[in-house]
Amino acid sequence: MPSQRIRRQRDFERVYRAGRKIDAVDFIVYYRANGRECDRLGLSVAKRRIGRAIRRNRTKRLLRELFRRNPHTAVSGDRCRPAVDIVVVPRASMLDAGFRELTQHWLDALRKIEARLNR
């Protein structure tokens, strides 16, 4: 959904500068509370890291699908948490991993974000 995407450079910079970082196996996740009603996803898929356009486009499709299928819900049990901006920087190894493995790494990263936000 377009409203759930980070598109402006200043929004990316804000997440990088004031956010926190999680090092997952196949990607790096930067996140920051955004003061909005929903989470937003930003993708930073570099040509030098991932390669040709076909590989970059596949990487972006996979990451958007992970975000869509596994939302980082704002209500966990009886607790509410702020919505976050999430910027993902994939590693080249991401395209060698299976979708189940990527899903597990994504869920692990979301659990870490949840734990850090609830401190």
C-alpha cells in the first residue's frame, strides 16, 4: 500500500540518524517510531550490493511481501506500541535464502523491535 511506504530522502535520513539498528542474517533493519497510525517500509537496495536490476527488483518484491504478510502489529496483547518507520538494507545473501527462512529472519527482527520499543 503506497501510504505504508517511505519515499522521501529526508524520511530515510531521519530513520538512519535518529533510529536504531538490528543486524539480521540477510538484511539490516533500521527503525524509528514515526508518530503515525501505521508502520511504513522503506527499502534501500543498492546496485553495488545486490547487482543487476532483475536481482534488485526481486529483492524489493520479497521484502514488500514480508512486510505485507507479517505486519508489525501496533497492539500486542493488552499493550499498544507506537507505529514505526522501518528501513531495510538487504544483503546479497538474501536472494540465496528460501522464503521461509527470510520470513523467520523478518519475524526475529520484528520481535527485537517490539522488545526494544516496550522497554
